[in-house]
Amino acid sequence: MKHLYSGIAVVLTILIILGAIVWLLLSPSPKFPAHAHGGRAIKPAHRYLKIMTVNVSFAALNPRPFRWSKRRALLVKILLKHHADIIGTQESSAPQTAYLAANMTGYAHVPAYGVGSHNLLPVGIGLTSVNDILYNRHRLKLIDQQHGLLRPHHLQPNPTENAYYTLAIFHDRAGIFPPLIVVDTQLRHGNANAAKSAVKLQQYLRQVWRKYPTAAAIVMGDINHPKTDPPVYDPLIGVKYKGSRHGRLRDTFDYAARPKGVLWGTWQQFIGRPVIKLPTDLIFVSKNLRYSPAKILRDHSPTGEYPTDHYLVETRIWPRAGTH
């Protein structure tokens, strides 16, 4: 009888997964609901917005010395110290996101219930929403959101290689910035899938830009491919859109400032020693934004522990004159 129950459980699990896949394939493309800006204007402490991207490292894959329970408080402490207005996270499972949401005072997060739609499957690391956007709820108001798999009809044999994204549109309560389209993503390792995912990401961005033509855009995340990988990098920044109204995106890193002979990568395996030449945790902005060169943040505990296996990256942005 015990074996019978086990067999039934396996069959039911398979049926649930197959049903979810059918639902995914038949689901319509995401659409945006309309939401009023609302809220009174505020007087901010500064006229810029600070943007940050951080791969928090998926807890289920962490070796024992770097368990989430041992480093989560340090990550929150560092994030609150830098107090970015918008933080894009990657590899944040539901429990990790819940911990950040509960402990990041003054922040709300996207995806958020009740706004927008999605095309997600509730199974597996690569099929769930494991990148989120935390935002300063006192400065920014969420208008719309969209999130899901970048290529929902082309799932990879290895589910961890399915690229995903979260897209949010914010209203600046201070009235300094135009609407902000913020995209957080994690492109995967294989070049062919990553390149096609980058193309799809740009298509989603341009689609939203048609609805919000005066908006500024920020695209960030763990790209897993540096600037020296044109098949992924070029479609990611939108090279083909160079002559269009919004143009291509601009990389906030100043590569000329890289110290000679020094590995400048942002993946450091919890040990504070990069293993790649150039950054792969990147922040891109549209041409109607000014920005400070991206900074690699190497914060750690007094005893040398790092909060994640990637360095945090941040930049500051301002609207260009005449774009709002």
C-alpha cells in the first residue's frame, strides 16, 4: 500500500507539471493594466536616484560554509547602508525574497500581487521568478509590472538555463524624473539561448516604450556575459535600435578605468577574488539619463565574510535636461 501511495504521488506531480506547461504555452502575452500615478509630490533629499544590482546567490545551491541563514543579515545590513532607491536582485528564491521584504525597511518589491500579469511556472529554479526589484516606496510609486520567462515557448533541457526577467514602471513622487522603466534580468550561460533572450528582452522593452514614450529606461542584472561577448552584449544593449527614437542603451561601466593587470570581474565565489576579466553584473541606461560610472562594491564583514558570491554594483542617475 505504501508503494501504491508513492506511485500515485509521483503520477500526480507529473500531471501537475504537465498541466502547468500546457497553461504556460497557451497563456496570452502579458498586458499592462492602467494605474493612476496618485500621491502628492515630495521633496527628496537629493535629485538623483541610486541604482544597484546584486545576485544574492540561490540558497539551495550554496555549499555549507555559505548558507543563506549565515549571510542574510549581513546582506541586509550592507544593502541598507548603501540605501539605493532601486535594487535589482537575482537568484532570490521565495524564502529569500520574503526575508528581504521583511527586513528591508522602507522598501517594497516587484513582482507584487494585484498589478500586472506573468507567464511563470511554479516549479524549479529556472522556471520561477527568482529576480526581484526592491524600491524605495517613499520616493517611487509602482505603476505597472510584467515578469516571467524571456522565452516561455523555448524552455531549455536544463531548467536552470531558462532566462527570466522582471519589468516595472515607476512614477517619481518628487516629479524630477520621467516615468522609469526598470528591467531586472539574469541571462544564462549558453551563448545561443542568452543571445536570443537578449533579443527578446529588447523587444519587451521597446513594446513598453511605445506605451510610455517619454520614459527613461534602466536594464540591469547578472548578465553572465561581459562586454567582450558581442553575440549577447550587442542585442542586450539594442545595437539594432541605434537610430531609433530611444536609441541603444549605454553601459554605465567606464572600462577605460579598469586597473591594468587586475581581474575586474564581479563574480567572486564568496572569497573576494574575481575569476573573470570584466564585470558581468551590469547596469545599462537610456540616452535620456545621465549617470555616474558604475562602482563595484566589495563590502564584507569585519572577519572577511561576503554576503554573496557576486560583488554588488551601483550607479547614480539624473534626467537629462529637456527630457521630462
